[in-house]
Amino acid sequence: MPRPLNLLIVEDSPDDAELLVLELRRAGFAPKWKRVETEADFLKELRLLPDLILCDYSMPQFSGLRAAQLSQESGLAIPFILISGTVGEEVAVEAMKRGATDYLLKDRIARLGSALERALEQKQLQVERQRTEQRLAAFSSLGQKLSAAKLPSEAAEIILDVADQLFGWDACSLDLYSPETDLITPVMNRDTIAGRREMCPPAYDQTEPSAMARRVIEHGPQLVLRQEPYAMSDAVPFGDKSRASASLMFVPIRDAAKVIGILSIQSYVPSAYSTRDLSELQSLADHCGGALNRIQATEALRQSEERFRQLAENINEVFWITDHARQRMLYISPAYEQIWGRTCASLYAAPQTWPDSVHPEDRSRILQARVTRQPEGTYDEEYRVVRPDDSIRWIHERAFLVRNQAGQVERIVGVARDVTENRKLEELLRQSQKMDAIGQLAGGVAHDFNNILAVIQMQAGMLRVERNLPPAQLDFASEIEKAALRGANLTRQLLLFSRRQTLQPRDLDLNELIANITKMLQRILGEDIQTRCTYAAQPMFIHADAGMMDQVLMNLTVNSRDAMPQGGQLHIETSPVDFDAPAAGQSPDRRPGAYVCLSVSDTGCGIPPAALSRIFEPFFTTKEVGKGTGLGLATVFGIVQQHQGWVEVSSETGVGTTFRVYLPRLIHSAAVKSVSLASGSARGTCETILVVEDDPAVRGVMRITLSHLGYRVLEAATGASAMDVWRRNREHVLLVLTDLVMPDGMSGRQLAGQLLLENPRLKIIYTSGYNAEITSWDFQLEPGVNFIAKPFQVHELAQTVRARLDLQNG
């Protein structure tokens, strides 16, 4: 059966309040609730003594911390749970200081039921403990009783017992009064004790509970006589049970000049109390006031320490307290065991062993800081600790001085936070910045080297077509060309690594690409690797750079080969995959849509779990020194990202590894076949070509090559000089061969735009070593059609120029 609950919700959002009530109902409660959002309404409802207060941290007209403070100052001891979207360390500590029983994050509201159960259970246990203690207590005198009392309710019972012994009573109650909030808090009513009289009529009008308190404060003890019909129980030891005189006595309980409580006594006897009785009762109240206030303060401190303990034990940071000499550990929170990997008991037993856990490289610095900076209150350090399992954690620790009223340091308190993950993120950022710088350097070197290689390749190509050279010299030229080609492949690797390789994408079938490269892969992998390919039933069309896809497959298969030094099985597979929104949400890299999955699986040694998260980092490798550069998987990652895809990895040590590369799939391919001409037909017929290139060596060899191929060649080093040459020869120029990136503020794209305005039928071919911004430009580069990448061979230049001139349009 649902448990009834009188609930006060302090929340400016009705919807959030409804969610809290629904959660409580789900947890087995039947809440009767009221929502408020202002301080005035909160104080009004607080007087009705709810069973529980749920309060939002931040509201337009009210503050959760202010509400906690008001609840604490009322002395009502009502469980108070603070709820917020984000509660940081400082806010949580402040809330507990102001009387909050617990705190919850809104994204963990499912804890509400258990938190409420715990708060109510603690309250019930406290009541039961108080009752047990007061029943077991046996004291010989009032002074002994009060000096031994531990709780306000315990002291209240003692006071009521003394009042009973001195005067005799039919009903007694003790209420605490707060002038600041004008609230009266019932502490004890003897009618609620088992075996006593049934509940008697209230001692004063409950609709105005503070009215009598104000009269008592202003005028001293108050005596009120009533004669009203009462439904008395059979235990009443006198005549007429339908009508009796009631004597009501109200006496202030003071601590020095401050009224802290009201003692009320009700008696169903024909005669009223005398003045002497009032005087004696006031003496009793005065005698008990100081003790009651002292016990209240002690209990408040105990409750505060209990709240601190709850806070410290439920926050991930480590709280610690030592004496001022740092020789004795007074408190260490349980998070120490999670972070340091050592028990709190061991630190309590031997606090001087704490430095042993500090990393040897940091130990002297931290010990020095404890001596010099902790006494100054400026201790704020980061250091490493070595756990018993030899793992290392980074710690950020701060310490603060606690002084007494005389200004002397009594304790040192501190908080230590595990910042290992933050340090890893910072290191990744530094590594990323370093790799960006290296990438820029690699890209720049590759660009300049490509120009050099372009000259070597074309010069060697020109030698190879010379008919009068002896065979030996032709072989020399062929070897030069091969060496230049190897150099071009090296620069391509650098550009892939730096992600500055100019994309040359086209529509291609991944199945066909893999089939074409399989024979070469088998020679690289060796005979002890059994390779199996499984292709999707239909063509797997993607829009990609074929050379880069070759590189991805090459790097993944070589990586698998190295993981199988004793041989094994390699499985390459393609398959179509479609991700809807829920499926895409299962991984941060996934996106909804149609994709091709290229899967490369091996039966190798697998990747250790500790290394799995780092395998795509540049220069990270698990191979022996000299066996790997750490660039292979980093290059794969960069290429796949350039093609708007991602990579997923699964691995089990000793079983094998599977890499899954996801690339956007074309539903209908619109592949454009490159124009391919035989070298014999790729010659000119005296057409005029304008070559625009800022590197004089490249420009010179292009002029020689094109002239040798039968073209009339004009030259320009910049866009501005090209415009001058164009204006003088516009009637003859049929094609412009221009570098994309040039000095003096005019790019090849801008030059072509101006020329095409004057002659829309002009043919344009672009060249480039690399350009990081090409992919964002608003025109299509098609290798073999309107683009040729440096370095290029003579036959590539010849075929591209011829094909462009022979096209009817564009």
C-alpha cells in the first residue's frame, strides 16, 4: 500500500514538480503536496510542518540555499533535499552547511525514492533512539540529568519529568520558539507517550501559534483559566467528565536574556495554580534554559558533522583533515581508497607514510610545498601518485587553514581531485597541436619537393622519347624516372599524413578496386597468410580517391600481416550498411544514412585494451623499435575522415582484430570515365598553349615538353603577367595550363575566371602539388580532364592536354 506523505515542493516549474511527484508515486509513496516558489509562501507552508521539503536550487524569485537556511533556522528538523541540474562541489558543501539533508541531480532523479526513504528512516531511527535513551536514563538529580543529556528532546523529557514531579499534570508540552522566524516548533508532548492520557485540547490557538509566545516574551509567565466541555477519558480521577476547569500555564525558557522555548502545562483540576507555583515553574525553566540551549548546539554540531560525512562520502573528491602539525590524520573520505588504491585505515594508522605514494619525481617538490605553502594557506599543487598496482594517477590538491577565534591554526583541511583524464585530454591537445605543426611542415616540404620531382620526371621522360640515345642511356633515363616516381609516392605519403593531399575523387566500385589490388597484396603479405575476399552482391559505389583507397587497404592489410608473424588468416569483406537515427546514436562517430562497410579481419595477436584507444595517434605503435613508424593507422584515419567516413575497431588479445571502415555509399553511380589516349596520338598540331607557373624550373620543363609534343607555348610567372600575355595573343591561345596557387594575389582559379569571361570557349587545365582548401572551392577538379597533379609524367601531361583540346565543350 502506498505510504502517505505530506510534501512541500519549492519549484518554479509546475512540470518539474509533477515529475517529482510521479517519481515518488513510482517509489511507493502517496504524496499530498503543495508547490511554492516565493520566500513568503515557503514560510507560510513551513508552519504546517510538512514531512519533507524538495527544493530546486535556482529559481527566479527564490534560492534553494536560502530555503535550506530558513528551514534550518526554524529548528523544525524537516528533511530537506536540494535538487539541481548541476551541483558542484562548493554548492553541495554550502547546501549541507545550511541544513540540507541530501542533494540530487535532475538527471539522476530516479534516486529520489531511495533518498527519501533514507531521510525518513534516519529521522525515525533518531526518534526511536531518543525514546530508548530517555527510557533507559536514570539520574539522581536534575543537575546530573541535564549535564548528561545529549539531545534537545532528551532534555525536554527531563524538564517535563521535573514539572510532573513538582506540580502534577494532566498534559505537558515543550515548544521551541524562534523570534527570527516567529515560529514555534513542538519538541515534546507527553500525551504522545505510550500509556499516557489521550491527546488533550491544544494549549493555545493553533491558528495563531506565536501569539501566546509573544505575550510570554513581553510579560513573562501567563496563566489562563478555561471551563469548557471536554470528552475526558476514564482515567480522569474526578467527577463531571463532560465539563471541567482547565488551568493553562505558559512559561518562557531563556538562555541569558534570549527566549529559546515555551513550557506549557495543562491541568484538569478545579483550582488554578498559585503565584508560588508560577514562580517555582519559572525557576525550573530558568535553570533548564542554558542546558537546553547547550544541548541544542551540541546536537546541531553533530547533525552538521553528519551532513558533512554524508557529503564527503558521496563526492568523488577526497576530503581530508589533519591537526595543525600534520602529524595526525583526523579524517579522510572514502574516495581516497578509490583514487589512491590504499585503505583509509592504513593512513589513519600511519599518516607519515603518505609521501610514499607520491611519484618519486614529484615527491621532493610536494614535501617542500607542504612545509612552505601549507602554513601560508597557499597550497595548490598537482602531482602524481603511484597506486599499488603501479598505475599512475594525477592529483590536484588544495589545502586551507582552520583558525580558532584567537587566530591560531587548529586544523588543516584539504580536497584532492583525480585529474588524470583532464591531463590526458590536455596531452592529446598538445599532441594534436604538435602534429598540426608537423603536418604543415610535411605539407610544405612535399609541395616544394613535388615541383622538383616534376622537373626530374618530365626531363627523364623527354630523354626516354629521344630516338638517338643509346640503349644504355635510355635505361639510365628510365631508372631516373622510376626514382622520381618513388619520390612522388613518398611525398604522397607525407601529404596523406598531413591531410593536405589534393583529393582526386571519382565514382568507383569498391569491389572492383579491391579485386584489382588483391594480387599485389598477396605478394606483399606472403605465402603464410591465407587471404579471403567476400564481396557484396551488388556494386559498392563510393565517391573517393582511388589511390587513397588503395592506401587504406594496403595499410590495414600490412598491419594485419605484422600481427600474424607465424601466419594466419586475413578476411577482406564489403557489405552495404544503413544506419537509422537510433542505430547511429549507438556510436559518437556514426551518422544516419547509407554506407559501404570495408571490413579487414585477421587472426593475429590482437590489440591490448590499454592501447586500443591510442592506435590512431600519429607515431604511436605497439611494434618493436624499427618495425613500425606509427603512421599507418594515422594515415588510414586521416584518409577516411577526408572521405566523410569513420573507422570502428574490435579486438581480442590472442584472437584477432577487425577494422571496419564506413564510407558514404552512392545509390546510383554517375561515374565519369577519364579520357585515355595512346601516347602516339597525344601530340599537338601547333595549337597555342599559355603556361602559367611561378616555379621557373617547372615552367621551363613544361615549355620544353609541350614544344616537343608539337604545341606553341607562351609563358607567364604570375596571374598579372598571364593577363598581359593573353591580351597580346588572345586570338591564338586555345588552352591555359595554370598552377592553382600563385603569388601576387591572383590564384589560378581567379585567373581562369577572368579569362573565361572574355572567351567562354577557352580550355583550362589546373595543376597543383597540394592545396588544403581545394575541396571547399566551388568547381570540380577531374584528373585527366581539367586537372593534373604534380609531379606528373610526360605521357600524363600529353594525354590530358590532348583530351582537353579535343573536348567540344568546356
